[in-house]
Amino acid sequence: MREITIGETKSGEIDAFELQNQYLVDLEKGKKYEVSMRSKVGDSYFLIFPTTKLPTKIFESDDAEDDAGIFGFDAIDEFKPEESGKYAILIPSDGYASIEYKLFVKEVK
């Protein structure tokens, strides 16, 4: 599992034959974060959930909801964690094509 810090951009690629890419990030309870997955082609989609306990709720963001970004393929959402700790950002493969992406996490003031 890769790590990403607040304010950092990670470039990645997910192959059609891969199941998923995963990133770990430290988030604080009560703060709001913007998470964006940007891609020029392909479906941008990510999930966020805590790694310290079994998730009762999984946060989901999909580009199909708002057609964000220049080509409408970007998934951009705000997330407010219920607990402080490590969270996983999971980027699933669409199973059809290789997708290059940029993942960015920032705190929203």
C-alpha cells in the first residue's frame, strides 16, 4: 500500500488486469478534506474508509455524479472523517482499460 500526505499529489496508473490501487493517509476528526482523482481518460472512482476498524460506512466518489474536470472524468469530493487515524483511499480498476491518474488530498479550511 502506498502512502500519500495532505497537500501531496501522487501520479499512478491502474491496469485493467489489476484489482485496485490503495493509498494510506492520516486524517483528523473534525477536519474536512478534498480528495480528487483526475484522469484524461477512463472512469475516475475512489472509496475512502478507516483502516483501524471494520468500516460501518464507506465513502464513495464517482466522476459520473458531476462530470468534473476538463474531460468530465475527474472524481472530486469532500470528506470529513468520523475518527482520527489512518484511512485507505482505494482506486478500483474498471476492468476494461489502463488509466493514468493523479490523486490529490488537501485540507479544506
